[in-house]
Amino acid sequence: MGVPFERASDHTSAGQVFDNPVGTNGISFIEFSAADVRPITDLLARLGFRPIARHRARSVTLWRQGAIDMLVNEDPATHGVAFAGIHGPCISALSFRVADVTLAKARAVASGAEPYQGERGSTAVQGIALTGIGGSLLYLIDEETERRIRTEEFIPLEGDELPEVPGVGFLEIDHLTHNVTAGNMDRWTEFYREAFNFRDVFYLDTRGQKTGFRTRAMRSPCGRICIPVNEPTESKSQIQEYIDVYKGEGVQHLAFLSGDLNRSIESIAGNGIPVMEIPDSYYDGVEGRMPGHSQDLSRLKANGILIDGEREEAGWNILLQIFSKNLIGPIFFEFIERRGNDGFGNNNAKALFEAIERDQMKRGVVAS
């Protein structure tokens, strides 16, 4: 469980555009858990995060960058470490910030969620926990609980206040994905739709040379929580590989939003973060696909960043994105910048999918 905070970024990908019955207002925290958290903390440090506080009673540390709060849990008496005993190092919990916890719980239970009856995560928070994707926990936290946790449960590592951490410029969580077994995509998207009034914002059914998958992205009424749900269409797809390795459904990747993606990626370039390899032919085709895009293509190519966009009367709205390889078991990260573009890189999907397939072939998961 975790310590959520009320800081809202000015770089939110989308504003509220429809009814918000429970008052969703972003993601409070993500919890990583493992019996040995050193690989996780090493990775977070290389991504620009910094530890800022420790829990008073649990072996849990709060890491921060921008408006992203990560809890790293190694307490053996918690749900998170027990969950990691099944799945390996993992994302064991996330939290939605909501205005009305009671209504949010009632709607979620009516939509099929099960209240979590066990030990209350890693902070004994008084928010409400539900059993979420793959048996991970979904916490519903209101602002009063946020303030209490911030002031009572965590001890700053330096000074008396929890500091801001600019890091390498990652601002907030843009989205996080769920990987589910074949046939379960509609179940999960319907849950988020009924419980929290999420809306569909993207659908893709794609196939590479050997494998395929479907994805449907949902966005919350507040515009600050976005969850693409993926299901496999082939037995060797990247989605099925995740499920096999992870031993169940779960969070496949986190996407961090940057205000200057080139600078962020250049800041971590020497930190040993492996990224998906994009062929030169991809960049050769950008000018034909997006004439007059006005981006520094040589810099994007040097950093391995993909570009997509839509032409409007005032010019191109731009989406920049780059994907790591698997970094925590089968979990990877995406780094993204939005310049007036709320999409998911539709025109990059084929290039990314083929890059993942090539990586699977190198590792022997898919026959070449």
C-alpha cells in the first residue's frame, strides 16, 4: 500500500470531459514488491527517482520523481511480498485518488470487484482495498487519508518535509497497461467503465510476422488515469509470454510522461537502460508520413525515439515515445511526450510490434 499525495501535474494528457461520479483524480502511487528489492531500487535510481521517506513500521520506502510516487515494499508480512512470491518482483498495488471512497467501493463491488479481506497492504492505510488485476490490490484513497499518511506514517530521510524531486524530467504516470488472458479484455474494460465511468479512447487489433494481440484503452473522467487492456490472439504473442512468465494477469508496463523526452532519455543514456531497437528504415519513412513535422529527426534517431502525430490547421500535434526492454521480470517501461496529442502512437504500433517480435526471436520465444 502506499502514500499518495495531492500534487497534480500541469502536463495531464486529457481534461475531464464526462461525468465523474466518484471523483477520480489521478493515481496516488504504484507499489513494487519483492523479497529482495535491490534490483528494483537500482533501476528506479537509474531512471532518476530518489528515495525520500521510509515507513515508520514497515520495510517500505517511498521513491519520488515529479508527481510519481513509488512504494518499494520488502516487508514479508505484507500482501505485496506474498504476491511477489508467486509472480517474482512485481507491481503489487496501485491506488486511485477519489473524492467519495464509499461510493467508489459500492460501485466497484456492484461491478464485480471483491473487497480485499487480508492485511491492509504495507501501511495499514484506512483507505479501501479491492482485489484488482491478477490478485494485485487496487486502493481507493481520498484526500483526508492522503494527508494523514503523508504526515503520520512516513519519516523523511532528510529534513522535516517530503521534498520535490525533478529527477530527469519524468512528470507523472501517463498510463499503465493490463495484460489479461484471451477473452478477458472485455471483462476488465467493462469493470472500469461501470465502476468509475472510464471511457474507451483507443482500440487496436494488430499482427506482426508471427504473433498478434488486441488492446482497448480506457480513460477516467478526470483524464488522469489511463489503462490500456491487452489480450493475446496468438499463443506466442508478447502478451501471452508475459502471462506465462508472470504466472498470471497483471500490469505489463508503466508509461512516464516527460515535458522534454529527448532531454530525459539523454539524461539516462549512460545508466544502462536497454530500449527496443528501431531500424533505420523507420526514420527514413518519417518525412513521407509526416511532412513538415518540424522535429529534429537526427536527434530522435540518435535517442531511439518514435514519432507520431496528426496534422491540424495550426500544424502537427506530436507524440514522442520510446520503450524499454523488460526490466523487472516481464515488466517494461514506456517514456512519452505529448505535444497536443492524446493518442497512443497508432502509426508506431507496427514498428514497435515488429521490434518486440525481433526481441522475442532473439530470445528464442518465437521461431525466426
